[in-house]
Amino acid sequence: MKPHILMLCTIAMLGLSGCSAGPHENALIEVNCEDFSGESTVLTRQVDVTVGDTIELWICSNPSTGFEWEEASISEPSILIQTFHEFLPPEDAKPGGAGQEHWTFEAQKSGDCSVSFTYSRPWEGGEKGVWKLSLNVTVS
């Protein structure tokens, strides 16, 4: 085989192999405290991902007020699993300042499911469901 034909074949093969498997994508949802202002105490977000993709949720949280986000409730755990959750305090460390909670979920198989979050004061007699967030997730 002539050198220039061999080089073209090699380039073509490298190009094709680079297309065979791309990285999975992340869907990013950010919810600020202001999003819950006024009468908007219940929010819904639609998220469309493919199998293997990750959903990242960043949502404001202020445990210094006694409120916290309860554990995520996933309607179909065979479709979507939670892989991570943490609270990050505010960067400026002002007393009473809101931080953020960070969740990640991974799409396991095709289908539809929802993830529900409730912001409450968890103790007996505490206010329940002051804010609610639902993610409607479609995995293809």
C-alpha cells in the first residue's frame, strides 16, 4: 500500500473510533430562594436525559432557620438513582445566610419518573412542606 493511502486509512480509522463512544452529559438544575418567593412555593422542572447521564441539582437551603430539605423521593428507583447529596454553607458566612444543597442522580434505564423534594422543619410540630420541588424526568 502506498504511504499516503495508508496514512489516510489510519486517519479515517482514528476519526471513526473517536465517534464510537462519547462522554455522558450532565443536566444542571439551579433553584434559588427567590424562585420560591410570593405564591410560588411549589416548583416543577422538566429534565430530559439519556441513559447514563447525570442530573445535578443545586438548591438554596438555610438550616440556620430550622428548615431543611428532606431526602429526595424517587418514584421509580430502577430508572433514576441518587448518587450524591451534601450541604454547602454560604461562601460569605453571614449569620442567617443561605447555602446550597447539591444532589446528583444517574439515569439507569429508559422511562419516566419524578423526584420530589420537601423543605420543612423536621421536628414534631414544625412547619411541613413550606417549599416543594418536583423534577419530572424523562430518560431515553
